[in-house]
Amino acid sequence: MLRSPGLNDGPPPLRRVCDARQPDHRRGGIVELRDIEIFLTLAEELHFGRTAQRLRLSPAAVSQSIAKQERRIGARLFDRSSRQVRLTPLGRQFRDDVRAIPGSLRRSLDRATLTASGKVAVLRVGMIGDNAYDLGPYWSAFRSLHPSWDLSVRRSSFVDPFEPLRRGDIDVLIAWLPVQESDLTVGPVVCAEPMVAMMAAGHPLAGDGKVSLEVFGDRGLFGAGTPLPEYWEDAYMPFATPSGRPVERRHTVMACEEVPTIVATSDAIDITSAHVARYGARPDLTYLPVSDAPPLRWALVWHTESETEPVRALARVVRDLGTFTE
């Protein structure tokens, strides 16, 4: 049973290298890779503030970039209102056409970096959870067994969770189970952990010591701002209590980082995995065990047709070391 921690940082973010420019022969201007990144991030977040925060820009810079691209193209990529940002049909087409560009650039840079450093391969791991520190022994064992291979561990969004695998942006994803996608392979279980309820420190339930899933039938849960595979969402955020009562989605978010502030400043509660309680401890939040929730299991997942020897090697490391448990 694996318990010892480690730590790994991923590669430099794309913003540090996306300042190359390509001629736009149709309109006589330039297409900046940075603008493409801004467009794709906004297409995912559908929120100017979150896009700016994620890219470490000002909202004005995001707006200016999108406006510049729309002027070049000659039509709107997004419909905006005070309440909502949506892709236009042209915006969806443009997203589908350019979404491979950042990943292709990253892969080219990775290959160049590998060649320069004497490495022969890189394994890119995406993590939906925030417990890369817990899984450090896997990273250390992989590097020790394969010194000629590089390892990159980075955060991956729960929004459209399997698309980075299908696009080739990452080689393996650590995702909660079950994963029932016909083109994906589910590997060994990396970790298993209890579920906890997150609430404000002064919440009326905070002194109870534990809660039941039934409480979410009364108070609802958070929901994703974009559709997730229903079976996959239900495993983490159930649609019904054990007695069959429906669990409403009373708050919608596009990023996990939004939840703690909403919870800490309202009477909302949410369900999450136990590692969030350890790494997200705050004086204005309380985490209680959910007594009747099954443990959440996280496993390696990869695109079946894109399986590589480094992917198989990491799976062997996980099988040999065993599942991390709290």
C-alpha cells in the first residue's frame, strides 16, 4: 500500500512560447499563436474573467484579442451578453479547425527539448485531481527505471475530460472511475479515497461530525457548466440519493477553483474527494466525511490507438507499487 509523497512540476506553459506569428494571406495581416490560445481557452471557459485568470491576462486583453480575430475573419466568433458567452456556428467551426495547433506546437517543442537534453521519449500525464504530491513515488519509480525518458505531469480540466487524450495533448489521464469510452483503455487504479462534504465553517451542519448522501437531496450540489458523460458525473456528483431522491444542480461552475469561494460565502454544500480537504484547507471551510458514499477510485486512462511503451511502463509501475490509499 503506497503512502510516501513526492512532487513534480510540468513543462513551461504555452504562453511562454506562443509569440510566433504566421502570415494571414487572405486579409494581409498576421495570425498570432497567442491569439489562438486565447480563443481556444475562451471557447472552453465561455467566460472572459476565467479565461483571463487562467492565462494570467487582463479581461481587456482577452476582449481585444477576440475582437482582433473577429475583425480579421470578418464575422463574430462569440455571441456575448451580460449573462452568457456562447460560440457562434462560425466560432465552433474555427475552434474545430485550430484546436490542434497548440498541441502540435507543444509536441514540436517537446521533441526539440528531448533531443537537446539527450532524452528519447516523453510521457505527458494529465491529472484531474490535485494530489500529484501523493503520487510522487510513482513518478520517482518511473524516472528511476527509465532515465532516458522524460516525465511531464500537468493539471487537466474536468471539462471535456477525455478530449486531451483524443487530441494527443496528453498521453495518459488520471481520472475518476468508471470510464466507459469505447476508444479509451482503463489501466490500473492509482488511488482510492473517501468522499467528503465541503461547507462553510459556520454552516448549520458543520458541527455534525459527518453527513449522509441524503443531505444533498435537501440542499443540492454543484454542476458542471458544460455537459459531462452522465455516468461519469454521477459517480462523483450523484444525481440521486441512496433512497432515490433527486439531487438538484443548484450552482454551475466551469472550474473546480470556483467552488470553495462560493461555498465559503453561502449556505451551499458540495461533495468532493478527500485529498481536496487536505490540500484545500481554509479557515472558512469545513470538510465532513460522507458516511454512505463509496470510495472514489482514480485510474490511468489512455487512448487505445495511441498507446506507447512509456504509457505501458507507467501502468507497470502502478501495478508493482500498488494503489495509494488514505
